[in-house]
Amino acid sequence: MKIDILTLFPEMFAPLEHSIVGKAKDKGLLDIRYHNFRDYAEKARHVDDEPYGGGQGMLLRAQPIFDCIEALEKKEKPRVLLLDPAGRRFDQAFAEELAQEEQLIFICGHYEGYDERIKTLVTDEVSLGDFVLTGGELAAMTMVDATVRLIPEVIGKEASHQDDSFSSGLLEYPQYTRPYDFRGMVVPDVLMSGHHENIRLWRLEQSLKKTLERRPDLLEQYQMTEETAQILDTIQSEKWRESIYQAFDLMDQGDLQGALALLDCLEVSERSSAYYDYLSTYGYVYAELGQTEAALASYQLYLNKAQAEQNHSHQHQAYHQLAMVYRMAGDYTAAQEQLAHEEQLIRRHFRKNHLIWAVHLYEVGYLTYLLGDNGRAETIMQKSLDHALQTDDSVAQACAYRGLGEILSNRDYLEKAHALFSSLDDARGAQDVHELLTNLPSSDA
Ligand SMILES: C[S@@+](CC[C@H](N)C(=O)[O-])C[C@H]1O[C@@H](n2cnc3c(N)ncnc32)[C@H](O)[C@@H]1O
């Protein structure tokens, strides 16, 4: 590649004599020449003049630059780059484009800017970034460095820049070299495993994670494959889930408006697996706020997604939550309808699942109790407890004890429920049972 640099300060380019660019020159892969356009100035070597119409500072005159460029040895169609903060922002894609060229000509500005007519000579106006340097030299050097390392044979193994940040369209993954343990900081296990496929996946995931955190704008341009889209969905879903759990905690602490505001800020994609958690948390918050319609709408969306995906476990959750919201709103008939759907689904897909039966029967039993049939409610709640005791799920057991305790006004059951909720750190559950216990008629009476 041939590079010509028009500058008033050729000596500033000494750094390009070293390292990889210097070696590329020594190997004959690169021919860089510097041209001081002051040498071409007709008027007593003056390269600048005042702007027409007045204004601050001096401008580079057209004549020295025109004459200098005309005197250059030129290949066919050289790329002529004018350094200018108002130009196209330089980036890796631009460097890759320039690395394909046979000749680059850089024009480094100084003072306040250029006579506009100089721009008729150029193919590209290019900026290093959104800041103003005193001259174009440092910008040109940066661009030469980024471009030259992309020329085949300049860097030994071509692959070594294919993984660079931006080359792949993503930021680069973290890397480690010996020793394995440096001051207690150890290398991730996967890199020590020798399992190439796992290492490749880990690196891809780390790159996607870093890019999502630091430069989400890059992902808009990124050519997604099915694999990267899936990994990104998992990463993004994890992030959303963290915020959703935060909203859940706020709700638990009684800050319903805070929880709602947090959920409103999240733009969880319908395709994401976190969408279920998102909708169900919305549903909970609305139900707690007494906004039945909104709660039902959230769970209906949840049900629609579960049905579209034929996800039976989520369908079961949806029926269950819809039944709860109807029950809380006092519409017991609608609640029963949802529980009937749930029962059908359980019979078809979760017949032997004790936990699912325990949770379902608790709700059926409680509803029956609210409908005034204490005898049947007790039988159903007892079944819920039997199923719960076949699992090691303390929540299901606590709920069933609570249900039986309330139906039978039984202190022992309520105390068992209280102990279980307390051991689970479920303050709301424990408080609720505590109130039932305080309202029990005293045993002496
Ligand atoms: C002081 S600057 C002139 C700034 C000009 N008045 C403006 O506001 O755009 C002098 C020269 O430095 C170079 N320069 C300054 N900032 C640059 C950047 N971000 N990218 C590329 N070249 C830059 C350009 O060649 C520019 O003509």
C-alpha cells in the first residue's frame, strides 16, 4: 500500500517508524511518504489566510494543497482523505474499507480549518471522533495504524484481528495468560478445560454480554445468527429478570407504586423467556393494588403466550393466577371456571405431580370454604396437605396447614403454618397466620 500524508509537521510522524507499522515498511508492504505542503506555497511560503467575511482564526489556502496533490505520484483512483472533525466518524469498518485500497492520501489540517474549495479534491472527509484536535496529524497517524494492521501479512496470523473488538461487530471477550492464579484471581475454568466448543461458546457469550452492557448500539448493526440471537436472549432475559425480582421485592415490602414504576420502565420483549415473570409480576402488583381488570389482562396475556408455545407448566400457572385474581375480586364463579381448566390440564399433563396437585387443591379448598361448604373444603384441603407432605416443599405445606387451620379454626395447624412461614422468612405469610391465630376464640372460652 502507498500512503501520502500532506502535513505542515512531517516530524510528528516519527512513531510510525516503530512497531508493526515500522516493520511493514521495512518488509516493503508499505510505502509512506510525508509532504510538507508549505514547500508548495507560492506567496512567501504562506499556507494560511484570513477568512472572507471576517471571523476568528486563519484558514488553509487552496493553492499549496492543490499543487502538492497534483505533484504526487498517483495510482489509479487514490482515496483522498481530509481530516476534519465534521467528517464521517472513523471506525473499524472504515479501516477495513481503507485496507483494501492501493493508495491513501491524507490531508492534515491546522488553524481554524480549510478553504472550502480544497474539498473538491477529496473522496472522504473523516473525523477521529467528537472532539477537536489542534491538527490532523494525530488523527491521521491513528487511522494509518488501524488500517495498516489489517493489510494481509502485516500481522502474522490473520485470525488474530478477526476476534478484535469491532472486527466481529462485537467487543472482544476477556483473555488471560499465565499464571493461572495471580494474587488470588484465577482463570475461568472453561478456559482450562481444553473443550474447544465450550470455549468458543463462552467467548461468544462474554462478547455479547460486554457489547450489550457497553455498546448496545453495535448490536443494532450486528448480523445475528440463530445461535447468537439465542445467547443474547438468555443474557437479556437474565438482566430483565434481575429487575423483575427487584420489583417483586418492592411489592413484598409494600411499595406497590415503586414496583409498578420499575416494571413500567422495562421493555421486556415478548419473545424473551423473562416475559412470563414480567407479566406475572405485573399481575401480582395490579391484584394487590385492587386493579382487577389490569391484573386479569396481564394473566390473560400470560395464558395466550403459554398456549401459543404449548407450554403446559405456564398454562397451569396462568389458570391458577386467573382463579386467584377472580377469587380476590369476589367473582367465585369465574374463579371456579379457571380452576376447572387447571384441573383438566393437571389430569392430562401433571397427573403424578404432588406439588402441582397440592397447590391446585389448596385454591379449590379455599374457594369452597369461601363459598360456605366447610365440610367439603376440609376434605379438599386435607388432600392438598397429603400431597404437600409427599414433597419437600415447605411453602405448599405451610399453605395447606394454614388452609386447614382457618377452615377448622385449629390452633395446632395454624401454629405449624406459622412456624413454616417463619422458617422460610416469609414475613407476609407469617403475619397473615398470626392474625388468624389472634382472632381464634380462646381455648378456655
Ligand atoms: C483546530 S482544528 C479546526 C476545527 C474547526 N474549526 C472545527 O470546528 O471543525 C484544526 C484541524 O485539526 C484537525 N482535526 C481536529 N479535530 C479533528 C478530529 N476530531 N478528527 C480529525 N481531524 C481533526 C483537522 O484537520 C482540523 O482542520
